[in-house]
Amino acid sequence: MSINWFKYASPKTFYPLAGKIIPWSAAGAAVLIAYGLYLGLLIAPTDFQQGEGYRIIFVHVPAAWFSMFLYLLMALYAGMGLVFNAKLSYMMATAIAPTGAMFTFLALVTGSLWGKPMWGAWWVWDARLTSELILLFLYIGYFSLQAAIDDKNRADKASAVLAIVGAINVPIIYFSVKWWNTLHQGSSISLTKAPAMAAIMLQGMLVMAVGFWLYSIAVILMRVRNEIAERENKTLQFSQE
């Protein structure tokens, strides 16, 4: 049986679909995040160099991954909105921004907590830290620009342009440790090399990442449904005036 996915490009048909996905994603997120924390905090061995303090990476690294991934996803939906003038794409981009900002803030805070015992300072103007901070400002700029413009169509287009232009910062974050001499350590996971960590550490980190992904799906879809309801109600009010 084939499914016509294009019909879900309409906010009205996407709304009930999102409602069905949310509880499953939320439940999966709760289970996997709890299991990931169990692996990372209780099962994974103590690091021979960093001691117990390294365990913060089980939150920090997946949060950093999703701070970048969600920005690219936001920029993609914003671009689709501009190209196809698709209302749902704009709504998706709008819904992604707060979650992406939350993960960026979490990555910065946990990175600071990790950096204090390792570097002796809460913050350094390291290339990766600085570019990650810029990412947070881009997220804040995105939804601040939307809030500053009363006309929703103009707000969607203006913020979409900002999201697309700001996407150049994501590869800067990722490659900063290779392009510049930074204090931040390089990636422990590579597609071309064996991971530089114990298998149980990698497992815990990946479980947390999947948990964060399911969490993102749940809260983004909840926010999209609120956005659809709000915009459709406004449209109905205008048509009745």
C-alpha cells in the first residue's frame, strides 16, 4: 500500500499526523535518555586521564551534535519555505529554533563545566567555543526577528534569509579544531577511523544521541501543532471580520 506523503505538506493534514507521532517519540526519548545516562554515569569505566569528570561528555557531545544538526534542519526548512512558499516549512523552521537554541546553550554550559577542571577556566575564546556561541546568537536572532515583525509572511521570509546565511557557521564549528590551533579536543568519533573510546562509552553516547533526537521530534511537533493552531485561528478571525 503506497502512502501519498505530499498530502502531509498541508498544515491541516499534518496536524493530526504530528499528534500521533508525539507520544511515541516522547516515550522513546524518556526511555533512551534514562538508559543513556545509566550507561554513562554508572556503567562506563572511569577515564584514565580525565577521571570521573569526563562523564559530562554523555550530555555535552550529543547536545553539541544536535545544536548543529537542528540549525541545518532549520535552515533547510526555511529554504524550502522560500523556494516553494510552503507555510508548513516556515512553521517547522520556527518550531525547530527554540529546541536548537536549548541544545546550543546546553552544549556551552556543559562544555564550561568540563573545561574548568581540564583547562583551569570556565571560558576561553577558543575557535570552537566562540563559533558555538555565535550559533546561539543566530538561533536567538532567528526567533527574535520573527517576533519583531508583525506581518507573519514578512517575518517568515526575513528570518529564513538569516537562517540560510547563518548556516555557514556550522561547518566552521565542525572544522574549527582542524583549521585553527585550539584548546578544544578533536572528535573522538570518525567515519574513517575506529572510535578513540571504549565501546561502552560510545554506546552510551549514541543512545543519548538517539534519545535527544526523539526528544527533538516530540517537542518540535508539539510546537508545530501550536503554530498551526495559532495561525489557522488568526486566518479564521481575519476571514470573519
